[in-house]
Amino acid sequence: MHWGPYEIFSVVSGVLLVILALLPGQPVGRGWPLVGGVALAGYGIYVANQTTGTYYFPVWIFIIPVGAIIYLIVAMMKGRNRA
């Protein structure tokens, strides 16, 4: 296994998305963060297990998870303020 910064970031951001999607107080649309988190973590693990070949990590793999994590935290805080 080869764990470089791209693989680690992909798995960590995927796990964070899954955790935030499962926390209580999230808005109704928690399915997409759950699917995205599983996909990111799965792709990071898949690439870490490869021994040959070239794999592509687009710049969006760093932007979309951070934006989604921020969105989920803000949505959860807004939901708590209403209650």
C-alpha cells in the first residue's frame, strides 16, 4: 500500500462527510454527503492499494469535500439555533 497526501486527504474527507451526514440535526438532504463520503473514501483506499499505473486526482477532490463539510456544519448550526 502507498499512502500519499492525496490518498490520505481523500479518505479523511470521505470519513468526515459520512460522519457529518449521520449526525442528528442535519437537513433532509443527507443522502448526497453520505454517497460522496463513501465514494471519496473508497477511491482513496482503491488508489492506495495500487502498485502500478497512474491515477488522477482532480483539483475538485480538494474543493468539493471542504465546501460540503462547511455547508453541513453551517446547516447543522442553523438547525440548532431554530430549536
